Amino acid sequence: MPANLTPQYHAAEEAYRRATTIEEKIEALQEMLAVIPKHKGTERLQGDIKRRISKLREEGQKKTRTGGYNPFHVEKQGAGQVVLVGYPNTGKSSLVAVLTRAKVKIADYPFTTAVPAAGMMPYEDILIQMVDTPPLTAEGMPPGLLNTLRGSDLLLLTIDAGSADCLEQLEETLSQLLARKVILENKSSGAVEGATTGEAEAHQPADKAFGRRYLPYLVIATKTDHPDSAENIKIMRELRPDLPLYPVSVHKSEELEALRAKIFEALQIMRIFTKAPGKPPDTETPFVLKKGSTVLDLAFAIHRDFPNRLKNARVWGSSRFDGQVVSRDYVLEDRDIVELNV
Ligand SMILES: Nc1nc2c(ncn2[C@@H]2O[C@H](COP(=O)(O)OP(=O)(O)OP(=O)(O)O)[C@@H](O)[C@H]2O)c(=O)[nH]1
Ligand SMILES: [Mg+2]
């Protein structure tokens, strides 16, 4: 690694690491190439960047050639993408309909949903994307569903708590996702440090398999207005105390509100408001960042050149006093207000 790479180069490299689409990756690599110091010591690196650009271009072209419309690819929107997955008739579409305003088909017969459909769920000052999917069964998953699941930020495993099959639904759904390495069996990670409810929290897998992430998930026991649901939930909790199981009925607004909050918490994100010097903060549209993000991450989220120009930042909220000047590696907290000075 040549020693004299500039902050501009590091900024572009960071943008490359964060890029999620081929277009974004190419753009960041081109920026890396533009700002890299041109001398003998960086020749190999320049060659490597050029190779990566041409490989990505090829990939992009292949995609458009073979591509066309793929209904199982759901473009991400909002503060996070949450995908519901489960047996037929477990109430996936009903939940998406009641939490968002998406017009999805709901019926009391199985296999009502044939392709994924998305809607936006309001939660306080942000919108979270909820994706309804066609069901899986003991015979497996519809082709394409696995990709929808893998691309998401959080899974909701729906189990019909009013059904005599609920245990089978639970075990089968879990085992299919485990077998495909979408989620991770990690019983010990059930309780998150500092949790006071005594309930298992969303599994937040730290592990990665071959560059692929394991997804966090919540188990949603649906139809709690059904007379058998209380007993079924009790049994599921006894048998699987390690699981983050949350009961909900589309007819109970307090359970739906609790679920919205749980989804936000499980996404492990935070909202940061920005303000210009001497002006009031923009409290309408927060930046959404992963929990644990720093002032520098915020600067990147605003513009990838921003970190280079950043002189200092002031924070209202988590800091010891209002308007405290903090360093670029200061770890922000949900609902902090930040003034970035260039
Ligand atoms: N009583 C009650 N019924 C519900 C609830 N949620 C869903 N249902 C009913 O359960 C049936 C199936 O609901 P859907 O939302 O279509 O289920 P789904 O999981 O999307 O089904 P597929 O698309 O076939 O996978 C419908 O008759 C719904 O009205 C609930 O909370 N309480
Ligand atoms: Mg459905």
C-alpha cells in the first residue's frame, strides 16, 4: 500500500466500500482513479482500479442483456427494507396492508400473493419499507424469493398463532432460512445487553459467511385475536425461549404500534438532524445512519467530499452540553442535532 494516498482518495475509497449498486461502484472507482497521486508507487493500484472498473462495466452490461424485469428484485427505499416471509395464510399481506397503505391482495385461501409487493410504513419521522412476499412451504420457496430475502435489512418470520400448525410453521420457516444461510442459529445472542424486558431481542448476527451477511430477524406470531393464539404462543415461547417472538393482530392497534417500534429498534438505525451555523435545525428530514455511526459517517452521508472540508462539528443531544464541539470520530446517537462546519 503506497503511503502517500490523499484524504480525497480515502474518501473515494470509502464511498466505494459503501456503494451498493454497480453504477455507484463505478463512479467511486473513477473518482479514486482521478484523485490518486500519479507516480511509480501507485501504478499497480491504478491498474487494479482500472481492472475493477472494466469488470463492473461488463457485469452491468450482462445484467441489462439478460435482465429485463425481475419481480423478485425490490428496489430499496426509505430508512430500511423489511421483508416478511412465512407460510401461506399467515397474514403477511394483511400486515403490510395495515402498516403501510400498499394495496395488496388479502384472502382466506393460500398462495394469494404471487410476487413481492412493497409499501412504506411511517414510523415517527421516517419511512420504513415493508415487503410482502409469496409464501414458502415445506416443499420449499418460490424461485427468486431467496434473492428478495438476502437483499433486505431485516426479516419478519410470520407464524399463524391461531393455527394448530404454528409449531411446524415456526420450525420449517427457521430451518429453511438456516439451511440457506440467510439467518444464523445463535441461541446465545438472544438477549441484548441492557435489555430490561426479559424478552429475547432481534438476533443481530455479527458473523458473515463468505462475504454474505446473515440477516437479523423477528418472529411475528400473527392473529392474536384468535381464541387459540394465547395458548399457542405460550407453547412456542416454552419450546423456543431463545427466539425474539412478538405477537400481533391486525385488529389490535396497540400491538401494531409495538411492532412498528420493535422493527425500528431491530433495524439498528438512528436519525440525525443537521443544522447550518446560526440557523435552526432541519427537524423534518433526518439522515438515517447505522447505529454507532460517527460525525465522519454523517459527513459522508451528506456528500462524499464533505469529510475533506470538515473543520469541526457541534452536537446537541447526546453531548455533555448543548452545542459541544466534538471530534470527527464522535459516536452519534438517535435524534442528535449536528452542525457541521467547513
Ligand atoms: N382474525 C385475524 N385474521 C387475520 C389476521 N391477519 C390476517 N388474517 C386473515 O388471514 C387470511 C390470510 O391473510 P393474508 O394476509 O392473505 O395471508 P398471507 O400470509 O399474505 O397469505 P399468502 O399470500 O397466501 O402467503 C385472510 O383471511 C386474513 O383476513 C389477524 O390478525 N386476525
Ligand atoms: Mg399474501
